[in-house]
Amino acid sequence: MRQDKILGSKTCLVHDDIQLEQVLQQAVISYCSATMMSFELLKQHESRLNYYCRLIYVSSGRVDVVFKRQKVTLEQGSAYLLSPYVSASFQDQRGVNILDVSFQLSTPAELAIMLLNGDISQIAASQVDELTPLFYRALDGFATKASVASNQQQQTLIKQMLVPYFSQLQGVKCPSAALRYQTILQVAHHITDNMSNPPSIGDLTRVSGLNIEPPHFARKFRTALNISPKQYIQHKRIAYALQLLLQGHDVETVSDDCGFFNERGFAKAFTFDTGMSPQTFIEDFVVKFEHNAQPQFTDPNNRVQAVA
């Protein structure tokens, strides 16, 4: 297998109106963490959906990652990028240890990765030696108490780590019938601007400016992102809920702000997508962030402060 092969590629990969260099330069990271994980820890924190982009370096051993339509073996000494909102489980490991850098990107960069990356892509072997020290810098930097200046350093570091992935995806073309990046970006911004009142497929079709019926728009959207508009809306609502919970908002407030009718409905949706209840998430993650006393910075594309 070619070392720079795109794994799990989608029907539509690259849109000619994505200016990747500009998208990456302007990206804002609103959450980041770096952890060295054994197989047991991977399984312990395994969620039904992956809400963050994840850069993974396999420092030892090997492990299979199972997606909806495929299984990919992550090999020792290799590095990978996992897309957000992908359902994946880790299986059949052989003494694996993984350095996992998770982060949440502002909408334009996140969409670019969703469009270009498929489920997962592997960095070219020729660039792994250059990339590996950055993983360990992330592990050292994110695990210690940060200052405002170091938050900017963290953003710069993650962008450095993304450069080789974006570079190797640069030249792939897409079908002319696919939705253009700018159209999807416009729709995505409408979704994030209306979290408390999620839009209908008809609303999204009108926002897209396309002269097509909602079912046709939904099919084109799924072709581009590999998930339906309804799934994407739901994933963004839960991702927004994760941010609000990390900021210490109570479950009732989060339920209202994310457009759920009541706490019970929110808890059910949250548990279904993440594999844990809101209360478990608070106990496992929010308390840890409070103990770490990490400073905060704001993503201008989101309505909440973000934890770095």
C-alpha cells in the first residue's frame, strides 16, 4: 500500500474552490489535548462518534481501527489524520501505544478536512520523521499549565502538524456535480448560527442558493460529507454541547441552547452519540479541566469561550 494513500476516501474528495493554504492559515483551534494512550486507555475513552479532528502517531505496536465501511491497520512509526464525526472503534491490538492529539477547528477548516480526508488518511512516510517531534512537543506543551502566549504556540503547532496532510490532498479533483466548498460552508455557518433553533432541510436548501428540491440537496450534501444534513446538524449540536459543558454550563442551559425540548431528550441524544451521559462527561472531563486551571481563549467562529 502506498504510504501517502488516502484511506476510506469519499465519493467527492477535493473541491477546486478550497484554498487550502488560506483555510489552514486562518483556522482557529477552540479545543486541544494531547495524550499518550495504551490500548486499554483507547478503549476506555472510545466514543461512538469522534467529535474532534485527531492526529495520531503510533509509537509502538499496531492496532486495527474499524469504521462503518472498512477496517484500517495503524502501524508502528506511522502518522494519521482522523476526520471529525466519524464512528470508529479500536480492535485487535499488538502492544500498541498511540500519541493522540485531538483538536476542534473553526468551521471552514473542519469542513475542508471532512471533504478531503475521508475517514482517515496516512501521512507520507517521507514526512513522518519531521512530524514525529511535533507530536512530542504537543504532548509536553498541552500537558502543562499554559499561558496566553503558549495558547498561540499551541495553535501554531497544530497548524504545523496539519501542513503535510493538507499538502498531500491538494491535487485530487472532484466530480462536477458535487456541492462546492463555498456552498457547503454557507450552509454550515447557517447551522452554527442557529443552534437553539435547528434549521430544516428546506431552510438549508434555500440558504445554499441552489435551484433544487430539498431531497436533491440532501443527496448532494451526503455525497460531499458522507453524512446527511440531519446527521451533521445533530453532530454540531452535540459538539456545541460539549463546548458548553466544558465551560461549566449546567445541563438545563446546554439543553436549551442546543435546541432540545427538554433535558431528557438532550441526555438521550448526547448519550447515544458520545457513549456517555452529560453528567458522566462533566465528571470525567470538566472537573479535570478545572483542576488543570487552563486559561481560555475565544474562537471568533463560535459563541462560547473555548478551553485550550
